[in-house]
Amino acid sequence: MNVNSYLIKNQSLLMFKYINSKTMSNSTFIILFMSAIIASCTKETTQKNIKVNYPETIKKAVRDTFFGTEVIDNYRWLEDDRSEETENWVKAENDVTFDYLSKIPYREQLKKRLTELWNYEKLGTPFIEGEYTYFYKNDGLQNQYIVYRKKDGIETLFLDPNTFSKEATTSLGSLSFSKDGKTAAYSISEGGSDWRKIIIMDTESKIIKEDTLVDVKFSGISWYKNEGFYYSSYDKPQGSELSAKTDQHKLYYHQLGTSQKEDTVIFGEKPSEKHRYVGGATTEDSRYLLISAATSTSGNKLFIKDLSVSDSKLIPIINTFESDTYVIQNSQNKLYLVTNLNAPNKKVVIVNAENPTPENWIDFIPETENVLSLSSGAGYFFAEYMVDAVSKVLQYDFDGNLIREVKLPGVGSSAGFGGKLDAKELYFYFTNYNTPNASYKFNPNKGTYVSYWKPAISFNSTDYESKQVFYNSKDGTKVPMIITHKKGVVLNGKNPTILYGYGGFNISLTPSFSVSNAVWIEQGGVYAVPNLRGGGEYGKKWHDAGTQMQKQNVFDDFIAAAEYLIDNKYTSPAYLAIKGRSNGGLLVGATMTQRPDLMKVALPGVGVLDMLRYHTFTSGAGWAYDYGTANDSIEMFEYLKGYSPVHNVKKRTKYPATLVTTGDHDDRVVPAHSFKFAAELQETQTGENPVLIRIETNAGHGAGTPISKTIEQYSDVFGFTLFNMGFEQLPKSLKIK
């Protein structure tokens, strides 16, 4: 028997004797006295009484000078991901974090419910390669999706990534087939790293054909006929491959039957023309090679090479970084391009491949007031427009005639409609925040569709609702936000709420279902997603309004979203958590350091948090379009320093309860960002709110994370959030102390 149980048992016995010796008029006092005793005996399990003893993080001052201003970095040593000292710090921090998480009384209940809800069959849409129809499937809780195939009605397993490593931490990346479907090349990621290996396999026998290609990064696999394929990579960096800078991206061609040492550099070999992101793709008829080259995540040059002519030259289609332009399809020598050149919301143009420069472009699908994304299949184009972040789909033929609007199953997000030119049927997905992803088989000639697959998930969508609201940001800009919760929620300011955001890199947050978020709203939670500036929901202008010297707009939009939720009684600061990953982790870090009073919990995941040094790691310099760098100018340096989360942690400040999350193999946003931010917060935190860092081992930026690890992560994040909001128990009848 533990001490608390012993005290409660004996105090109860004493009170029982006391009650029998007194009159009933004293009963109210006695009950209150008993409640006080029991509460005092159980207080060790409540959030306020868990004492966190943070590991000591030694300071080793490194001084940098930017435009005459000295900046001290006390935790530079945590950037060395290969040192024993850093390894020991990671272990010590994880020990403290997991000890704290283990004391959350309903952590296992959350894990159980996440596991139950995740355990349903998931099926990808089929695609034909050679004589087989392939598809991805997961029985429910398999850590990685399995690739199956069918021929003559017989289904067989083709590729099982769950067997690639003991803990399923090696995942499948790209899977690409030769034109005849007889050879497959697929990439794998080990431990979540962006570095890949490419394996080549005979599809009939499933025998590996030749040596594995190594040191491949940020690459597709694009076949030329049945002879070989194009891929991209960097030279192996000096120092740590997980954090050292990668600056010169190159496109290679691998001829089947030869060694990787013999692979030809097609583009990117000139040191005078550095491009951080280079990709190559062949057209479906293998006539053209298209090469995109960029120095940042926005804007690209585009080149074309006629593969039907021996020794043909590489011709520029567009030779500046002023736009995002790519070829979506060709019809012999006619090219169809998607571009935002002089069209912030994108348009489609056509041009002859022999004279492909912009002065020869002819509008095919003109720009509209809504942002366009395009897919092609079965001899048609499908223009998906975002109308206030909600999908609308129009179908066109190759002559530019509008065939029809595809009426979607509801209000939400659609994706798909892509396929080969000779496809007889196409597939698309539909989802929103309270409707699980479902797929549909579409007849492109008739415009009709039928259900192909719907998940058998134990979640009743009709019990929940999503609604879109518009609120004003600090400067008066109108920003949309979708709020999801149980029907009939009482607006009393006490609903546990997660405000999730991103706001960068032209990425759009459109409505989509998530098992983890379903568990959150099941427990009475509110889930809110604003479409912040910096994203792509309203085109290039909306994106640019949240970049570089305008980045504060993104944080202001997020703060205004929180204030809207509070003003309208969805929640209050005591029940609000803010959450974001990667660039969204920066969003959380900046918001919590600027307005620590606004939320109870902060959840920065794999965040970009040191804005003075982000560009010195891996491919970080390519993010300068969105951020600028501290070396650009004194104005840019001062602006970045003004919001950089690592540099804006202030002493004697009560920050919200914070759970920083990262992966030790994250080589996109290196974990040093999170390490340094956690160390700064732990040193300065005032009050009882804990500041913890959860460091996943053998994990990267997120892609390919095993389902088992994902479930554990969300049980910890949700448990930490609710626990620090004062909730004592689960499930749906959450009680507040």
C-alpha cells in the first residue's frame, strides 16, 4: 500500500468514528473536511505539484558580430550532433521529459484511444504499370504502408517497407517504374533522414538488379524509356551529414547496368552557377527532359532538352527566378505550362517546344481570382481552385474547352484526378476536418463518379461540425479560419482548444481529416486552423505578405486568431494551446515569446527557432526567400533578431507550459534549433509551468515516421496539453479541477 492510500484509509476510519459520535447537524462540515483531506493526500498527481528538475545545460559563450552588433550564443555546442556531450544532454532531457509524461494519469487512455481509432484499413488508389495494377494498403496499425499488385484478379504483395528495418524506422520514399513496367526503382529513408538510397528491382522476379545508389537527396526518380533514370543529389558534405550545409544540387542520369560512379552529371556541375534545388523529369512520351533549377523555395529556372534528337542542347524556357513555372503535359511539341509569371494566382499557357520562352506563351486557362493547381489525366486537365481554402474543380479538354465543373461530395478539399494519357478512369480524394479521407472512381468522359473506398472508422462524423469564420488581423487584413468541434459545444470560455498554424512557403492549409485531431475533438476539444499570410491560399501576393520584412504579419494573424477564439468564448488563455511544425514551429516560438500571456500551452514541433543561423545548416539557405538572412543587411539582421525565438527568451517571464518536439535525425530543420530554444526557456522560466523537450530517436522531420511512434507522440502531446490545462481525467466527460 502506498503512503497516500494508507493516509486516506486511516483518515476515513477516524472520520467514520467522528461522524457516529456527532449529530447530523455537523455533517456538512465533516464532508467538507474529508474532501480537503483527500485532496491534500492526492495533490501529488496534479500538474502544479510535479516538480521538474531540469538537467544542467552548460553555457559556453560564442560571440558573433553582425554589422557591428555582438550576439552571444551560449549553446552553440548543442549544434554538434556527433559529440558525446550533446548525446548525454539529449538523454538527460529525455529522462526528465518521459518521467514527467509518465505521471499524466490518462496518458495510456489517450494512447489506447488513438490506437483504436487508427486501427482501420487504409487503401490507396490503383495505378497501372506494365501488366500489373498496383496500390498501397495498410491493414490498420502497420507502421508503414505495403505495396500490393493485381494481375488476372490475383492480389500479391509487392513491397513491404515494414521489413526494411527492425523497428520499421526505414521507410519507402519514391517508387517509379520503367515505361514497360518491368523494372522498378525505389528510394528508402533510414531513421527519417532526407538522405536516400535508391534500389533497382526486376518487377517480375522481385530480384534486386544491381548495386544500390547512395547519397541521394531531395530527388524524384524519372525514367527515360526502359534504359535508365534521372535523379538529384548533393556532393557529400564535409562534417556531419545531418547538419552540414548542402549547397550545390546536381541532376544525374543513371544508365541501367552501370555503376553509380559512371553516372553522368546532366545539370549543376558548374561551380559558378550554384542551385540549391535541381530536379529533372521526362514527359510521358519520353521525348523531352525538363529541368527545374532554384536557389530558394520560391522561383525557378526551367530548361528543356529534346531527347529524340541526339546531342540536342539544353534550351531555357525561363532563365530567371521571377516565377514558379513547370510543364504539366505535352502533346507532341506543344507544351502546357503552369506559371505564376505575371499571374499571382497561376494560369496555364501553351507554347511550341522549339521557341518556348515567355514572349511566345499563349494563355490557355487564364488567371482567376482564386488560386489554381492543375492535374492531368485521360486526355483532360483538372483545374482545382481554392475558394477561401475550399476546393472547386473544373475539367478542360486539351483544346482549352471547359467541359464541366466536377461537383464534389461536399465542402472540403479534393486531390487527385491525375493519370496517364490513355487512362480510362481516374481517382480523386475528398476530405474535410470531420470527414475521413474517402476515394472516388471518376469517369472522365461522363463526369460521373462512384465511391471507390471509404474508411470503416469508428468515428461518427455527424456528431461534429466545422465552420469557417473571418476575422481581422492587427492591420485590418481579413483572415479566414475553420473551427471544428462537437455539435452543441457551450461557448463558456472553458473548452480545451488547439490553434494550429503554418503561414509560410506558399503552403496552403486546406480542410483535411486527421485521426489524431479526431481524438482531440472527441474529448471535447476545439481545433482551429487559420489561413495565415505567408501561405498560398490567396496566391503569391498572400505568400509575399508574410515573408522577410513582413514576417511579423504571420505572427499578428496568429495572435488575432487566438484573440478571436477568446473573444467569442470558444476558449480562454487558460485553455488555449498553440501548435505548429517546422515553419509552424517558428510561428509557435515567436508567438509564445511575444505574447506569453495569451495561451496556457505551447507546442513547437521541429521548429526553425534560431533565425540568425538557420541558413548555415543543411539546405537552410534555400529558405531565404521567406526569411532573408542575418547577413543580407543591417535591417534584415535587426528584423530577424527582433523575432528569433532563441534570441527573444526573456528572464523573469512566465512562459506557457511548453513541450518542444524534435527528432535526432532531422536533417531538414536540425534539432539544434529545438535544443537551444529549450535550454534558453529552461534557464529563464518563472512560475510552475514546465518546459520540456521530447527528442524522438531514429526519427527525422516527420515523413516516414512509424505509426507506433506517431501514436506515442500524440498521446504525449495531448496528455501534456490537457494536464497543463488542469484536466484531471478522460474521456469525454472531462472534469476541471
